Amino acid sequence: MIDYPITPVNFRAVSLEDAFWKPRLETNRTVTIPSVFRKCEQFGRIDNFRRAAGELEGPYVGKMPFEDTDVYKGIEGASYSLAQQPDAGMEAFLDDLIALIGRAQEPDGYLYTNRTIDPAHVLPFAGRQRWSNLVMSHELYNCGHLYEAACAHAMATGKKSLLDIALSSAALIRSVFGPEGRHDTCGHQIVEMGLARLYRITRDRGFLQQARFFLEQRGRHEGRPLYSWDGNESYAQDHVPVLDQRHAVGHAVRAVYMYCGMADIAALWPDEDYATAIKAIWNDMVSAKIYLTGGIGARHTGEAFGDAFELPNRTAYAESCAAIGSVMWNHRLFLLTGESKYIDVLEQTLYNRILSGVSLDGDEFFYVNPLESDGVFRFNHGSAGRQPWFEVSCCPTSLCRFFPSLPGYLYAASGDTIYVNLFVKGSAVIDAGGTSFHLRQDTAYPWDGTIGLTVSPARETRARLLVRIPGWARETLLGAALYRFREARAEAPTLSLNGSPVSIELENGYAAIDRVWRDGDIVELRLPLPVRAVLCDSRVVENQGRAALQRGPIVYCVEGRDADRSLESIRLGDESKLSAEPAQRLLGGLTVIKGPGFSAIPYYAWANRGPGPMRVWLST
């Protein structure tokens, strides 16, 4: 089967042992996922399936027709978690919930509780008939999340109960939409990603053809209106055909989900024209439309990308779902090209934007993620801090499904080449060139820049080990020139093999070591971690005369409680006056940056002590 040129190492073959990520995944398993299911019960998401199944009386509960997806995403997160840590109680809960979803599905495969419960009284967004208001009904969006959950559940448990439900739904879609059927597409993308996953699990190329069909209906308006919002004609990326698009525009979550689907077609079809389009869109995004934290989506109106260099701090939208979609897209671009710049963006987004989306306790969330707050403005859909749930709760449920999939982002392989992308203490079993390698990683990253890799092949084997040298360690931030360090680095990364220095020969941003590997070979990478002041392109008006602080992949901020003056009065002067200091008892244990009159904490940790003033960009 045709697939991506590079294969990610399955997350089930990766074990995390570190003090940074492992506790977060455990919090997700024990707090976030159960909280999501409790909220789905409390707010009627699960009862809607009972009503659709005829087991409970009453109307649809909810203001949006896509609330089924909160349940699907909870199942996806729980499935990934089960794959790494068995839990008989959770598995039994999922079995019962999936059986309920099956009973709620209509005989022809249609699954949309808002219509099934009472077809005569659907929400206005849903449209009077099936598929009659695709711009806002989210019927196909619901299907996409169902397919993602079904594939995750089948992969994690070996059971086909949810997969059978998904395949029945997909068969209906294939009978309705296509060259010989209805010519239309979804208002909110993700069904393309879901169909591509069904293809990869079933090897039925018809699913891939259907995904491509939906993509290629975008921008073609014969017989249907343009999918726009509040005068924004690019809102749903429906303004021109996808292969003609070269700019990141419109609703940011819709956009990155679509770009993921395009990457799937580029690799799985394969089709180089799709690759050309998404590479150009990526260049546009990183050159002018991404926050230092990796956040995307500048505007509250339309939850959308802004114009080039439109990156306000206090009113940034930077939705959590968009950050997750960006990580998925950047990972696909890496798998397609082998270029480390995509992992650089992935890493910065992961450590800053995705982590900021959930509280350290695991049960409160940011939907919106500004880079500046006065502690009063209720930017987060009614709150100046995190909330346990939202009327539209896509972000909490997306976060719960993302975290347990994280181990699958660490390593990849292609032929006799092993890629080390992220630095997390633990181990992995990786096949390269027909030989099984046990790879152990020892590190305290991101607080310490020493990474030790113990390579143990099943037999002596020649292979190439490619270890990423992060962009921030090569004086490049987020893959472009939008951000730059204020001062040149004083120390470069170093590499050694079995205790002897090795020159770093870069290959697409990776240090490449090609040799015959023997059991117990040790590679050590040292990445200096000075405190760095970051400047922004002067065309970003709000950041003129300002700088931000970064150490390794971590972007910092200052909260009002950690300064002896107003945040507006802080001046970032000479970097020699800044120091990094461990603070093991603060906010779960982290490294703070001390400066004259202030202490900066990682951006991801802000607002965990209550709402208050906060700034990433400080005056120079």
C-alpha cells in the first residue's frame, strides 16, 4: 500500500519515563478523560444518543448540532490511553457507549442525533433535510470525528465495534456524494482526514477517492453557494480550488484540518500538486501568521487567520484546536519530506500552545490563548481564566484525544534510517532496514539540553541515525524569519559517539550518523540552553520595541504576581542580567527566568494561580 515516505514509530512501541510528559499523560488519563465523559453526561451529549436510540424521551439537548463529536473525541482519547495502559473499567465503559452509538445509528448508516431524535424539529444549523445545509450543519464533520475515533479504537483494542459503525456511515456517504452523485463538500473540514484513516486501516482505495472528491469540490460553486461567514469569503477555504490556494486564510481549525487532508492525498495518492500547495501555504503561515508560541488564528471574528503580520497579543484567538491541527499538519509534512523545520514548528507549538490549553490539574481549559492579559477582560468565552467546559467544547475534547497520542510523534523510520524528532526520556523499539533497534533516550529536556541515546540493534547492522538539531539551536525560530534572537549565540550544539566528539553533519536539520551499530553504542547531544531575548519582524506593530524570552523550546511570560512593578514598566535590557533557576515546588516543577524586578514562568503555566495580568512581549 502506498503510504508516507517516512513512517512514524507506533506510539505503542514507545515508552515514556520522564518527569515532564509522563505525569501530564497520566493526568490526562486519570483526570481529563473522565472529566470529559462526566461533562458529556452532565450536558446531555450522551443522552442524545439514548434519545436517538429510542431509549429516552425528550428533544435534542444542546445548542449546536455537532455535540456528538465531544463523545467521539472522548472515545478517541480513551482508546489511545488504553493502548498504553490497560484499564478494564474504561474498556467496559467504552464497550457500552459504543453499543449505544450503534443503536442510535439509522439503518442506512446515517448518524446525527440532532435529526434522528426529531427530524421535524432540528436546530436551524442542521437544515430541513439531510445534507441540506452543509456549510453549517456539521453532518460530515461529525462523521470525520467518528472515523478518527473508530480507527483509534480498533487500533488500540483490536475490536471492530466502532469501526463497523464508521464503515456503515462511510458507505452511505459514498453512495450520496461523488462524481455520479451529489457534488458538494463539508463546511467544516475533517471528514477528509477520517476517510484517509479508513483507507489506511481497510486498504479500500474508495475511501481515499472520497476524501479527494470532497477536497476538490472546495472552491467549485456550481449549483451551491460560496461557504462564507460574515462577509469573509475565505472563511471555509472555499474561495478558490484547493490546488490554487497558497495562503493560510479563514477559520484556522478548518484550515489546518483541510491541510492535513491535503497532505494525506499528497502522500497516499500520491499527488505532487497537493504537496506543492500545502508547502506554499505553510511558508505563508510561518512567514507572517504564527505566534511565537506556535498559536495560529489572530481574529476572534471567524476564529480566523488575519492578514500578514496581523498578530495582536491581547486579542489573539490562537484556539487550542487549531494548535492541535497544526501539530498534525506539521507532522504530516515531515513524514512527506523528512525536513526538520516542520518538527521545529511542531515542537514549539507542543511545548507552548498545546500545553497552555489545559490546566496543570487537567480539568480546566483555554479555548482562546492570548499572549497578553489584564486579568479582567473575559477573553476565554466568558472568563479571564481557564474553564471546565464550554458551550462549544471542541477544545477540551481535542486536548484529551491528543495527549495520549504524543509518543507517536517522537520517532520515525524510513528504510535503514531512524529519525529522533523529540527529546523525552524513555525507550522505543524501532525497525530499520529489517533489524529491530532498541533505542533508549535519557534526558531532562526541556530544562536540560543533554540528550543521551543508547542504540541496541538486535544484530550488528549498518543504519543511519538522524538526530534533530532544533531550529532554536541553529538560530532559526519557527522555520522562517518572522522571529529572531536579539543576540548571537555564544555556544553551539555538540555531538559525541561512545565518548568521542563527532562533527555535526547536517542533513535537512538533522545530525546524521551512518555506521554499523553495535549493542550499547551511545550517542550524546548537548544543546546549550541560554536565556535568549527574541525580537519580532517590525511589521508586527504590537511587538515594535518589545522582546520576548525563550529558553530552548520554552517561551516565557511574566505574570503580575511575579513582578515588583507593573508589567508595562518592565524593561528587558542586557541578557547577562537574566538567569535561569530551577523551581521544583512551583507549578509542578519548572525553570524560571529571573530578571531585575521580575520572575518569568513558562507560558504554558500561566493562569494556574488564578487570573491576573500577563505578558509575553516586554518592553526593551
